[in-house]
Amino acid sequence: MKIGFIGLGIMGKPMARNLMKAGHTVIVYDIVKENTEVMVEEGASERNSAREVAEECKVIITVLPNSPHVRAAVMGKNGVLEGASAGSILIDMSSIAPQVSKEISEACEKQGIEMLDAPVSGGEPKAIDGTLSIMVGGKEEVFKQVYDILMAMGGSAVYCGEIGAGNTTKLANQIIVALNIAAVSEAFMLSTKAGVDPDKVFNAIKGGLAGSTVMNAKIPMIMERNFKPGFKIDLHIKDLNNALDTGHEIGVPLPLTANVMEMLQKLHADGHGQEDHSAIAKYYEKIADVCVESER
């Protein structure tokens, strides 16, 4: 199948590669020319705008940083809606505010275009190996139509409900991940300051109730002082902003989320915004004057 792909950043490039590996023809567009050049070298075809991609492809995927970028790519000048025809399917795999997903979907519906909001979890490593967790909102029959396409990029694709449900689910995911990293950082700061080898603490607790996918992924990075971004602090700030805004809109207090948001804002102010979100550990290390580092 010919698939349009708009947005070729940290996540978008490996996701597009996996579609090509699955045998799809991929037509790409990104405002950063270097991103499209890399994909063209690997076998994709380039177009000069989101409109041109949508003119040629019945299925269009967007993977963009935040709500304004998706709105512009779909509804703006030379956007998807200027090129797509009735019966086309837009799959927005960005992590954006659920209300914006609904707004864009309404604009698509007026032109007979179907839309799914299908954000992903797993960061760059799972984007590369094609095992992302994909959470999907929209019409269930449309989800079923594109299920195989989604599974070319993911290890799971779960239908969550009507449009916006995918991004609501992603916000829940991002709250849990942020709080988990903060809890792990706090715990390892305590044990390290008390003089216990963090390697031994990790090996002792990872198989028990405190063990988690987050701890298994992030504690080795922290101990190795490897903060190369799989998911950046600044992007997590964006997601928690969307979570807090959504909570305010529907009357749900999110006090723990707000506390972690302040940690992330401090890290951003200290110049760590482009580092992996495991750098939450640096917030604790600074105030406790301790470094959670492997003794091996």
C-alpha cells in the first residue's frame, strides 16, 4: 500500500522505516529537508508539502511534536485537508491534547475524511524495533481497516474509544511514566546517599513489586550516565502540560503530575531539556549532592 508519512523526527523516521520493511510504499514530507533526504536514500519518495502527500495517498500518517504542529499540517495552508479526498484516512500518531484531536477530526469529517488519534509509547528504542504500544481513538471500523498498518510499527495496537480516547490514554501513560521515573530517582538517591551500591539495589528490587518496565529501562541509563534522548525532557513537559490542561478542563486534580512538572521545568531551566527524561534523576542529585552512578 502507498502510505503518506508526515513528520520524520526521532520517532517518525524509524516508524516510516518499519512501514517500508513491511512492504509499503512510503511518501514522506518534513519541514526539515535533511530528514526527508535520509528517508529518500533508504527508498522513500519525497513530496514538497503535506498537501502533495495527501493528494497521492489514501492513508496519511502524522507524527509531529504537539497540537499546533498537527493543526497546521492538517488544517493549514498546503495541509492535508487541501489535498485529501473523501474516503482518505488520517492517522495522527502524535501525542497532542485530546480536544485538539476532536477539533481536527471535525474538520476532516466535513470533507468525508476519517481520522484516528493513535499516539504511541515506547520511545525511540521501540520505534526502531517496531514494538511500540499504540493506543487508538476514532471509529472502530476504521481502526480495523488500518490495524495491519499500525502493527507494522507496533507490538500492540489497542482500540480505546471515540476520537480523543487515544490521546487521553497516552496522557495517562505519560503521567505514570513521569511519576515512576521520579519515584525511582528519589529511591536511588536515598540509597546511594546512604552508601549502598545502586547496582546491588537495582538487582535486589527489580524482580519484586517495585520492579517496572520504567525502572528496568531508566536505572541502567542513570547509573551509566547515559542521558541520550529516547524521549526528551522537553517533550515530557509538553505531554504533562496537555495532561494538566485536560485535567483542568474536566475538573480532575492532578497534584502529583503538577509536582513532577515543576521538576521538569527546573531541569529545562538548567539546560537539560534535550536530555532523556531519565535525567529527572539529576533534579534529585543536585539537591542531595549525590550521583547515582554504577560502581562497576
